[in-house]
Amino acid sequence: MKELSLNILDIVENSIKSGAKNINLEIEEENKKDFLIITVKDDGKGMDDEFVKIIFDPFTTTSTNKKVGLGLPLLREEAESCGGGIEIQSKKGKGTIVVVKFKHSHIDRPPMGDLASTILTIIATNPEINFSYVHKVNGKVFKLSTKEIREIVGDAAALRDVTILKWLGDYVRENIKTLYGGERSGKN
Amino acid sequence: MEKIKSIEELRKLREHARESLKVRSGEAKVKIMVSMGTVGIAAGARDALMAIISELEKRQFHDAQIVERGSLGLDKEEPVVAVERDNKTVFYGKVTPEMAREIVAQHVINGQIVSEWVIAKE
């Protein structure tokens, strides 16, 4: 993937496919300590230890119509080549936690890319899921939770309204821009 | 500098959403499905979806429901967008944001299938 925000979408899509009702995405970036950590926690069906052991094998997939799953193996390679790594903890019936770490300043680290579009994609296609997004950049924090948004707009159906989605997209985009100091367009 | 939006502004849009949902009683007239598997995402499904939302908003068309579906196994054709309208489902392949906007204008809103981009029908 050319952007980390696309990897994030791919990981969250895995959570959705696992039947999760609650998904927490946390991104933490620190320039001084030189790290970027992405954590996705879900309460989906989880995996047993045997499956977790082979999860990075490209020939491991839960898909019924294909034989390869390249999302996680490629992401691991990318993270490891950028001074980081990936950890997966999972319990069958409980859920999964995926933690991806990068050295922030590594020259090969893919850019974050259009994170606002990733967030909006998750909300627009799964308005009934409790999705929370916390993003910390050098001490500044932006939080968003679809549970709170649903309380404001009434219900999940209202979150399918395109006017509301457009507003949410702009809202997330503006706040991400502020996190990065207002100069960059979130493509850090 | 433009003032940052406040989440409270969303309350004002709530009424708007209620009105549009009232107009559209029951099931939406059109269902738009975007394939969100790993290959679809890598090929540009997210950007196609953003273009769809933007075009629906621009044209103030509220009678459509956007849903995602897993990979159809048509990796070579990703991003795949399917439009279900009038009891027919039409699949479009290699959908760019520009194509997505055209599909919304022609097919989703006006019911005219964009034949040249169709890869399958159901």
C-alpha cells in the first residue's frame, strides 16, 4: 500500500469482517521520541493461537474465494524495514489487537496519506459499529467516536445521510490538519 | 483563518437528515456496493467511495444506501462498484473517482447503465 492510511483501512476491514461491534483505532506519533504507533483493537471473533502463528504466511486467509492474504505479511515487511514491527494478540471469542510500529523519521516509512478518507470510509459503510478514533501527534489529541456522533444525529440511519457524511469528512480533515500543525494537509 | 468546525454544528444537520430519511420511507431506491478487500483498497476503492459520497452530496440525492462488500474474487477488476437499482445489480470494474462520479450521475440517479464500464450483471 502506498499510504499507511490504506493499511489502517485494511486492518479495520479485517475487524469488521470478524464481526466486531466495537473497534478502537489509536494512532500515536512523537517526533522527539521518533515513533509512530498504530493500534487497532476489536471485539470480533478473534483467532486461536494456531491461526495467529500462521497469520503472516501469505497463504493464510479466511477468504472463501481466494487463496492468498497479503495485507498483513506486506505490512509486517514494511514496518520491519522501517525500524519497527507488528504484534498481534488475539483470543478466540474475545477479539484482536493489532499494533504496528514504525520509526517516525525512517526514510522508507510510507506517508500517513489521506487518513480523513479512511475514517470516513469506515463510518460511511459501517455506521452501526462503535468505532472510536484517537490520534495523538506530539502531545496534541483528536478524538472521534461514532457512538457519540450517533447520539447527536439520532441514530445510525442518519449517519448514512450524505450531507452529514460530507460534514464529518470535512470535520475530520480539518482536525487532522490541525494536529499536524495546520500546514500539511494530513499527508504527513 | 477559517474557524474549525464544532461537533455541535452536527446537531443542526440532524433535522436535515431526518427530513431526507422521512422523504425516503423504508428501503433506499438504490444500493451502491463498494468492494473493500485488501486488493480493492490497494487499487483505489476508498477514493472511488469518496467520489461517490461527494457526488451524491453535490446532487443532494438521498435515496441511495452505500454498503461495503468483501472481495468478489475479481481482483483484476478492482476497484469494483456495484449498483443495485430496479431489481438489477450491475458491476463496474476498475472504477476511478471520475468514473464513480459518472456512475452516480448516470446510473444511480438517472437509471442509465454506463455500459462501457460494466463487467457483470445479476
